[in-house]
Amino acid sequence: MSKPLTEQELHNLAMNIVGRKLEEDGYEFMGINSKPKKNPQFVCLKDKKLHFIIVRNIPFPEDPSNYDQDFMLKMKDHALKHEAKAYYAGVGLSNAQDRFLPVYLNEEYIVDYDGLIEI
């Protein structure tokens, strides 16, 4: 029996995808918050500069590169107070068999992630 992933599980999966990429790109993790409504999800150092990264799981067929402008401007202001840069990381996750079905536990899925978007 296929079990659809919960919102928290989808969020964790999106965070794992972004986290692995950040690690590959040489970011050092200072803080990680896996609660979807607690922001930012990642606080990282790279080249002695602080980076705040907001991670969102975006359901198909929405565009993972679209984000809430007002919210991200608030996050940018927050980042600037800490002399940090703010980024948005939208991760599209969909079922590999039928993109309109949920993503199921232990089944293949498609990742639509183009990297960080600086705010």
C-alpha cells in the first residue's frame, strides 16, 4: 500500500536536496531549522559571509522559482540586520509515474530545483 508523504516529510526531503547542494558548494552550516514555518531553514557561512536560506517544497504544477515577494522582502530585511544575504530555494517534488499523484514513501519522484535565488 502506497503511503503519501506528509507536508513535513516533503519539507524534509526538499531540505535534504538543498542541504546536499549547499554542502557540495562549500557552505558551512551554522543553524538548521526543519520546521516549515520557522525561517530561515538554513543559516550558513561561505567566504566569511552569512547566508539565510528559505526552503520551500512546491507542489506540481506550481513553478518552484515563484515565491512570496512580500515575505521574502521581510526575510531580506532580517538578513541585512545580521549582515547576511537572503536566498530562496524552491524545490518542486512530484510523483515519477504521474505528476498529479502525491509523492509516495519509497517510490520514485521527480525533483525540480534550479538552485538558490538571491533576494
